[in-house]
Amino acid sequence: MEQQQQHQQLSWIKHPELNITQNKKTKSIQDIPREILYLIFVWLTGADIENIGKCSRTLQLLIQDDYMWNAMTKVRFPRLYEETLNEMRDGRENKPLCWRDIYMVKDENRLSAAEHMVITHIKLPYWRIVHSNESLYGATAKLHSVCWFDVRGLIEGVPPGKYRVQWRMRLSLSARWNEAFEFTASIIPRNQSLTPDLDDMGGEKVVSYITPPKFYAREDVVTNTWILVTIPGEIEIKDGYADIRVSHEKKTNFWKAGIELDWVRLVPASETTSDGLLIDYESRHTFYWRTSHGMRTSSSSHDLTTEDTVYNNNGMWSSSWCGDSDNDGSVDDFWNDS
């Protein structure tokens, strides 16, 4: 046994190239050729890339290369990439392009209703674009009155995972006469996502939800404050990036009013607290509804799982009644007293 070990040691001395342990070099991500890193980075989100840049100075310099962001935009957001190139060819884009900024605008899986979505009859006296610092995008789409209610958009480059659709909106008292609205979400094949018309894309509808008949008469919904409405139903993306068409619509001969839309986004399904329709109130301040029996106050998160029942979801703020109230939570007295 000892003779065999000595023989191996002598062979390593005579032939150093056989000593794998001594010649092996530790490789790090910084040693990988830049071209290979680009092929890896195109399948990561912008947030992932920025976190990678915090690991070392070399990687920080790498992610500052605008060519890399150009390649990432082309792979993940082909529609946006083509639109940007067309603007450059037509001379509509005069300022220097920063592909990193262009990419990061789309990285959050969110669309501005005023800037990124298609709204039928987006002009007065039907709709109005309201410039406001209450919006992350600086503008919202406010409905005055319209029969053909149709708001739709395309969320590009959604990574694999399970998601739910969430809208940020504000409802005023004039919304109480509205019909039930439909919320939809469809997975669009990537070879169809470059179609100019969103209606011609087709795709597989994976979410279709119609609000309860008296949804827009609920006093915990018509608050004239910003609320987050999370729609029931999951969207599962399994392989690669996918494009999701979202819509909020009701096309009838009846007039609709009292709706203001800020944005729509996809949120990870794991971050939601219930499978039903969720209403979250952004304001930390208590708001009130006047009824014939007193004042009702609420600033909580609710799961509207049925038409007539509101369940507290143990949110940051609780729901309570000030004064007397109806046992069944009816809102009829509220509207009659208004």
C-alpha cells in the first residue's frame, strides 16, 4: 500500500500535468467571457441584474454596458424593441437612447392606464386624462360617462411563475349605477404579440371574472379613495417569457361612470392572502360613509368572496362601526339618505 502511494507521488513529480489538484484554477463569474454572460443575463429580470451588479466592481461595470440592455430588451420585450427602433427611424426619438431606462420601465409587469393602455373613446366628453402627482406615472384615466367601456393592454415579458391581476382604481358615487364589469387576462403566444391590434392577438384566456351585480353599490368599494382590486384566478407561466393581455370592459347600451384608473399589474400569487376578490385600501387615514343610523368607518383589507358578505382579512387596519348599524350591512339607507 505504501509502495503504491510512493509510486503515485513520484509519477506526479515526473509528470506535473497529471496533478489535477495542483493545476486546477478556481473560476468565478468574472472569468466567464462577456458574450456568455450576455446569453445568461437576457433570461434574468432587471432587478436581478442590478443585484448582480452589487457583487463586484467588475460586474458593476458590466451592467453599465448599454449594448447588454439592448440585447435584453430585444429578447424580453420584442414589441417595445421594434417600436423604439421605428421611432428612431422616423425621427420621433431625438434624444439619445438609454436602453437600460427603456427596459426598466417594463420590468415591473405594470401598465399605466393613461400612457400604456388602449382605451376606446379616450376623449371628452367620455374620458379624460388627469395629470396628478397621486399617480406613479403622473397621469390617470378618468371616466365621465360612456356606453362602450373598453380598456386593454399588453404586459410583455412576464417571467415564469404564478400571478394574479391587480388594478389600482378610484370609484366615486356616480359609479353606483354601473353594471357588472368583466376583468380578463389572456396568455398571448410570442409570435402573435407583435400584432398591432390587441384584439387580433387571440391567445388563451386564463382569467375571466365578472363583478357581482351590486359590486359598484358597495359602500366599502365606492370610497372615492384609491383602492387595489385583486382579481380572482391565477395565471401560470411555465417556460420562458410570456405576454399577458389584460382588459377591463363592459360593452352595452347602458351608460357607465365614476371610474378612475391608474395602473394594472401582475402580482405573485404567493403574496396574496386569499383566492377571492381582494380589496385593499391604500390610505392610512380612516374614511367614512354616512348612513341613516350613524357613521361607518373603515381602512382595512377585505376579501369580497360573496356578494353580501365582507370578511376582514386581518389587514393592517381593522373595520368598525361608529354608531348603530344594520345587522345585514345593507347600503340602501346610505344611498337613500344621500
